[in-house]
Amino acid sequence: MTDAATIAQKYITLWNEADQAKRKDLIAQAWTEDATYIDPMMEGRGHDQIDALVGAVHQRFPGYVFAVSGKPEGYGDRVRFSWTLGAPDKDPIAKGTDFGIVAGDGRLKAITGFLDYVQA
Amino acid sequence: MTDAATIAQKYITLWNEADQAKRKDLIAQAWTEDATYIDPMMEGRGHDQIDALVGAVHQRFPGYVFAVSGKPEGYGDRVRFSWTLGAPDKDPIAKGTDFGIVAGDGRLKAITGFLDYVQA
């Protein structure tokens, strides 16, 4: 059984890491080397590209924080979890749901993201 | 741009087809030959296995109907849509969300399903 809650929390933690060196460590722990990421706005493959995507979000939304929302779910090698992005103590500016495929070693090998809400 | 609404409707229509010969035609139109399907209860690869999964649902829930719920979404080769399963004029007994990858010819090559609600 995939531990969806742990996978989701590790994933969100790396998205919140503004320090690039620390973030690269977290990415290497959470993603396989050939991992793919795609959402409606951006995509990347491998640790360096994924790090660049996360860094771009920090540049665009400094001080904003991702949080797991609801209960992550998983079965076999599949996971689904939802998240929010917002400034501390403010309503979220965005919400989304990510669908993942997990490798045999427990790291993510693919994420497809969808947006559930974007502040007007 | 993926036409997520059309893909979702074709997909739901084949799930509702009780006649196996007609259903196999619909499956061939909607899925690639090597397509994969997985949800928390079952999985299959290729037209024959997918047909067997759909047929098993008809056997278990005769007279029940799937319907698209909400607005299907897509970008690039990814789609997401939600559905309900219920007897006509009754509340749904199940709801779910499916995530798909679309081949270059517009047919589905992969679906990962999650359940959003199951009647107790």
C-alpha cells in the first residue's frame, strides 16, 4: 500500500523550501531521476528542471506557502492529493489536485497537476 | 487543446453500453490498443480486458447509469473528469474522478480512477 499521506507531505515540503541547496536534497529524496512533472502552466523532467519550476513559483509568490488539503489517497502505485497555496493567515489564492505515480523505491516518478481554484 | 468534454462523454457512453458487440466498437473508438485502466478495485490493459471490466460493472449494477459530473478539463495530453453512477431518478451510489492521458490520435491511452464517494 502506497503511503499517500507521507508522499504528499514530502512533496509539499519541497515546494515550500526556498533554499535551493536544501530543496535539491528534498527533490532527490522525493523524485526519481527521470521524474516528470506537468500542470496547466509548466512542465519539466528530472531533478534540475523540477527544481527550476519550484524556484520560479518562489520568485512569483514569495512568502506564500503550500499546504496539503484534505486526505491524500493511494492504491498500488497511484496517489492523489489536494493542496492550497496562500499567504500565512490569508485565504488561499490557489487550490489544486495532483495525481502521481510512485516508483518501486517510494519516490515519485510522475505528477500531473490540475487546478481546482484560482483567485480572480 | 484536448477536447476533454468530448473524450469524457465518449468514455462514459461506452461504460453505459450493455450490448457487448456495440461496446467493443465504442471501446475501439475511445481507447488505444495498448490502453491501460486502473482504479482502486480493478485494472486491465487493452480492449478485451477493458471490455471485461465494463461488463463486470454491468453484471454487478444492472440498470445503473454513469453520467459525467461537472466540467471535464484538459491541457496538452492530460484530461480530468468526474462522474456519477446511479439508478435513474435516484441519488448516485458512487462518484469518482478519472485522470487520463490522450494519444496523438485523440484516443485514451491511460485512465487512473479514484473514488470520491461510495454509498455506505
